[in-house]
Amino acid sequence: MKMFQIVLLLFNLVSAICCYKPLILLHGIMTGFESMELIKNRIEEKHPGTIIYNIERFGGWSSLENMNYQVQQLSHDFNNFTRMHPEGIHLLGYSQGALLARTILQANSNHTVHTFISLSGPQAGQYGTQFLHLFFPGVALETAYELFYSRVGQHTSVGNYWNDPYHEKLFIEYSQYLPYVNNELPTNNSQQFKEALTKLKKMVLIGGPDDNVITPWESSQFGYYDSNGTVINLMERDIFINDRIGLKTLYQKKKLKIVSVPGVNHFDWHLNTSIVDNYILPYLD
Ligand SMILES: *[C@@H]1O[C@H](CO)[C@@H](O)[C@H](O)[C@H]1NC(C)=O
Ligand SMILES: *[C@@H]1O[C@H](CO)[C@@H](O)[C@H](O)[C@H]1NC(C)=O
Ligand SMILES: *[C@@H]1O[C@H](CO)[C@@H](O)[C@H](O)[C@H]1NC(C)=O
Ligand SMILES: *[C@@H]1O[C@H](CO)[C@@H](O)[C@H](O)[C@H]1NC(C)=O
Ligand SMILES: *[C@@H]1O[C@H](CO)[C@@H](O)[C@H](O)[C@H]1NC(C)=O
């Protein structure tokens, strides 16, 4: 073997074993860490040596607990991981876990996350029958706000990001979570939330028109209904135009990737090897 071949071989070996940044995975609602095993296994196969922390807490029914409580509790795990990796780490959340992951970042602006990947998460909220009936089969879409926009309704995660476009006043009044984490209602934490996101090297928002659970599906990319029920894309919404949480800053620095993939049902995003290969692995270094 020639010298340069040996050097190349060594280089490949070293980069295969040592140099991918670790990754934190956060599962979706009503499932647990097991549901993220396909993603974990595929990344370990394609990027050998990647350390993966697959968060176990708040699996099953406990995933319905209040979002602020979950953020507070999961921050312990998150800080533990980021503290161990000052050189950088990546974060990927699926479904509700994508919204949780984003707001865990915001709550811990000293994080060391480089890339955050949101895999079909209701980042701008949720207003749809199919989603509603997964958990509350007897409740009608039009009247669900009566349940969720109350003290009791806010005990559930679903209530915390239920965003009824026809009852925005009540949403702002009662929701303890979404208007705050999206800086619709300014607080002492608003600036910190923005700083935490703008220090990312990359934010990747993955979603698609055949999701059938995230409603509107554009919520996975911060699009949402206006008060007439018309879907407005991220870039025409206040959260972007006025750079409430730093999305515009990220976009202008070419750090915001908006990825739309047709043909994927909500319950398949995390079980589809081709999604990992085409839309996740390219963002992990
Ligand atoms: C932090 O992470 C390490 C390694 O995974 C683990 O051994 C330890 O128990 C964790 N500590 C807390 C407080 O979660
Ligand atoms: C960030 O701050 C929290 C709370 O003060 C702390 O527990 C954590 O270790 C810090 N994280 C890093 C990466 O320094
Ligand atoms: C927000 O900050 C102001 C000024 O520092 C302080 O007076 C106020 O108590 C804070 N509000 C909350 C809810 O912490
Ligand atoms: C709602 O629809 C009416 C009538 O088409 C229009 O004048 C108004 O601008 C719309 N409002 C929003 C928020 O899109
Ligand atoms: C898997 O993902 C690809 C896109 O990478 C998509 O075309 C295909 O329909 C998906 N398959 C399923 C079963 O969701």
C-alpha cells in the first residue's frame, strides 16, 4: 500500500469513529423512546460512532402532561447532555417532541446545540379533527376550545398548543404555553428565547402535505391559519416578519431549512428509512 493510501484509510477510519457530533432524540406523543429506534439505528449504521441519547421520559400517557412541566423536567436531561458536549451536539424531535425540543432549547439558552431538526412538529399549534379524535374522540372540533381554554384543559399538553383560529382571544387568555414560547405575548424570557434559537447553526423544519395529523400541516414549518381559516405561510406571518423568535435572522443567515416532503403520513415520518437518509443525515455532521 502506498503511503497516501494508508493516510486516506486512517483518515476515513478516524472520521468514521470519532467525529460525528452526538445527537439527542425526543419521541412524540403517546409513544416512547422505542418509537425512535429506527432513526437511531439508521444513523448509527450510516454515521458509525455517533453517540445518541434517546430520551425515555414522558413516554405513553405521561406525554399528555402539561408542556411547561415537561420542558422543565426534560431540561435536566438536556442540560446533562449538552454539558457533556461543549464541542456541540444535535437535537431532533418528532411530532409533539419537536415542539418540546424547540422550547427546551429556548428555556436553556446556554445550550451547545448546532443543528435542531423538527420532524413534523406542531410548531405553530394544532387545530384539526383527526388529531383531536386521537385523544378526545367525543369532542367536536368547533367546541374543543371550551374544553382546552380553561384551567383544567391546560393540564394537558394538547390543550397547551391547541390553537383555535376562531377563538384567538381565548387562546391568548388561557393558553399557558404556545403564545409565550412563540413570543406572541412578550415576557421577561422573550429575548432569551430568541437568543437561544438564533445561536443555532441550523434549524431544519420538516413537514408535508400528506401528514393528515398536524393541521394545518404547514404548522410543522410555522405556517398557520389566519382568523378566517386561511393558511398563511411562515414568511407572511407576524412571527417571521417581526422576527419574534429569531426565524427571520436564521433565514437571512441561510441557517433555516424548510423541507416539504409529500407522500408521508404523520405516523410514518420516524419509521421511514428514506426520510432519515434524504432529510436527516445530510444535516448531521
Ligand atoms: C447524566 O448523564 C449521565 C450519562 O448518561 C448519567 O450517568 C447521569 O445519571 C445523568 N445525570 C442526570 C442528573 O440525569
Ligand atoms: C446551562 O445552565 C443550566 C442551568 O443553570 C446548567 O444546569 C447547565 O449545565 C448549563 N449548560 C451548559 C451547557 O453549560
Ligand atoms: C420582569 O422583569 C421586571 C424588571 O426586572 C421585574 O420587575 C418583574 O418582576 C419581572 N416579571 C416576572 C414575571 O418575573
Ligand atoms: C377575512 O375575510 C374578509 C372577507 O373576505 C377579508 O376582508 C379579511 O381581510 C380577512 N381577514 C383576514 C385576517 O384574512
Ligand atoms: C418514505 O419517504 C419517502 C420520501 O423520502 C416517500 O416518498 C415515501 O412515500 C415514504 N413512505 C412511506 C411509507 O411513508
